[in-house]
Amino acid sequence: MINLLIMGKPGAGKGTQAKKILDHFNLTHISTGEIYREEIKKGSYIGQEAKKYLDQGNLVPDKMTNDIVRGVLSTTEFENGFMLDGYPRTISQAEALDEMLNKRQIQLTAVINVDVDDDIISDRMSGRRVCSNCGETYHLEYQQPKVDGVCDVCGHQLIQRPDDLKESVLNRLKIYKNKTQPLLDYYEQKDLLRVIDGENSSDRVFEDILKKLGEL
Ligand code: ADP
Ligand code: ZN
């Protein structure tokens, strides 16, 4: 079993790498951001609560997020392992996760941090577009769809995520620094952290990830 955690600032390319890793190792994906966006689309109670935070780029309260992950971890069978994406994002979430994993006697294999400088982040974020239907991501410059404004995968319209607007991005970066960055030390101390240079091409970044995981 390979149980990974993937971390990175908003716009670090975490989502792209997550997909490659998932396919490669056939892991179960647990993305709290995706779970929240699904709930918002459904208009569920969780979705309505979460939307207040997501649109501004704020974190959903820890208790709600921990409860969701606890639910997923306790009801899912992982054949090959899992990849947690976007969770934990605070020390208290990390502690909650440790407790959940201990209870099930599950070990983390590694924590991957896709590392990118701030100035590159804002450039990447302003051009990012996502499919309003399937969530596939594109970039106006670096990863254009075949037809302008239209998703290659499902043909629906591409939009800018509300939390990709400039104000929200700056807020998300600030929150990342204050709340999430301390997790790097937390996992370094457990000797789990693998830092990857995220400023290269996405294929190169993926190669580096495999190398650091001892695959190549
Ligand atoms: P990013 O593109 O920044 O990696 P995600 O898709 O992981 O974003 O998450 C989008 C939003 O969902 C976050 O800005 C936050 O509002 C909410 N969210 C996702 N994961 C968590 C979490 N672990 N704790 C609190 N809020 C979360
Ligand atoms: Zn689509």
C-alpha cells in the first residue's frame, strides 16, 4: 500500500501532479477541495456552509473538514492505497489525521511538497480556467483547450473559479503561509517530507516525484 499526501501552494500544480500519481499507482483520490465543490454543486447543507469560505479563499472550519475526511477514511477500502490532496491544511488537521490513521493502523508513505515561488504563482493563477462541468483544468497560455473556452474532455464551458480571482488568490497564499506551511516542518520531523521543484515542466516534475519515491 502506498499512502501519499500531496501539498503545495494554490497554483503549484498540485492537481496536475495528483492526477499523474493517481494513475501511475492506481490510488484512491481524496481531495477535500473537490468534495466541497461537489457539495456546493449539489446545494447540500455542507455545500452551502462551505461556499461561504471557499469563495473568499478561506479555510472551511477544521471540525467540518476533519469529520468529512474521517467519514471517507472509515468507509473506503483502499486496494492500492490513497492520496490525500488538499488535506491536511492546518496543524490541527494533521493531528486529527494522525489519530484517524493510528486507529486504523495505517502508515503514511510520504508527503510530497510541490514547491513553487510566489511570483510564479500569481502568474499561473490569473490564467487558470476550469471546466464548469467536469473540473478539468486549463491555462490561457500554458495549457490551452483545443477550442477557446470549451472543455476538451466534455465540451462544457470553461470558467474562472471564484476563488481564483486576484483577491482570493492573495488571501489563499496568505493563509497557506500562516496555516499550512508549518506542516512542512511537522512532516519533516517525521522524516516523511519529499520536496519537489515545481517550477519545471509538469512531465519533469512528475519524473522527479517518481524518483524521490524511489520508482525510477
Ligand atoms: P487549491 O487549488 O488551492 O489547491 P483546493 O481545491 O484544494 O484548492 O481547495 C479549495 C478550497 O476548498 C480551499 O481554498 C478551502 O476553502 C477549501 N478546502 C479544501 N481543503 C480544505 C481543508 N483541508 N481545510 C479547510 N478548507 C479546505
Ligand atoms: Zn469538462
